[in-house]
Amino acid sequence: MSETTAETTTTGVVLTDPAAEKVASLLAQEGRDDLALRVAVQPGGCSGLRYQLFFDERALDGDVAQEYGAGVKVIVDRMSVPYLAGATIDFVDTIEKQGFTIDNPNAGGSCACGESFH
């Protein structure tokens, strides 16, 4: 088992280079180095569960954290870890779409808008 695989199974989340660069850019705009990107799964949306990505300065009991290049830290709360095991967060910037995307092998399906999954 490679070291990268061991780290990603610990947090359950893989942040691609374009996503890490965008997060670092957003953090630079905020002018703060004490924030981490929190990835969470919450009830809601058409399919039952939805993703939340936001900057957070809090450390919650049971959080799982991983550092990426450019000072980017990703944290996942204890309840969301099983839902996000192996998920990849990417940043897409094309004519058709701009924003973060999540490719989650644990999602059984999603709604037509792509905002929620089950």
C-alpha cells in the first residue's frame, strides 16, 4: 500500500492539484492562514444527502484532517468520513461550468441537478 493511499483512506478525501490551487487562492483572498476547507455531508437535497464545502476555523472532536500543498488543510467531521471515503474533489473551469466537483464512489445515485446524492 502506498503512502498516498494510506493518507486518503484516513481522511476519505482526495483534493486534486487544481482544487488545492483554487482553495489556496481563495484563502489568500481572505487573508487568513487559520482556515481549513471543511467537507461535510448533511441531510437534504432531492436525493437525501448533500455536500457542504466551506472554510472553517473550528476544530471539532473527531475531525480527520489532511494537509495538501500550498498550506491547504482539509477537515472532515467524524460522521461524514464514511460517506466521503475515496471521494475526489476537483475544480473545473470551463465555458460550461466553473466550480468544485465531487466524484464520490460511495454515492448510489444523484439527483438531476447534481447537488445531492444517496
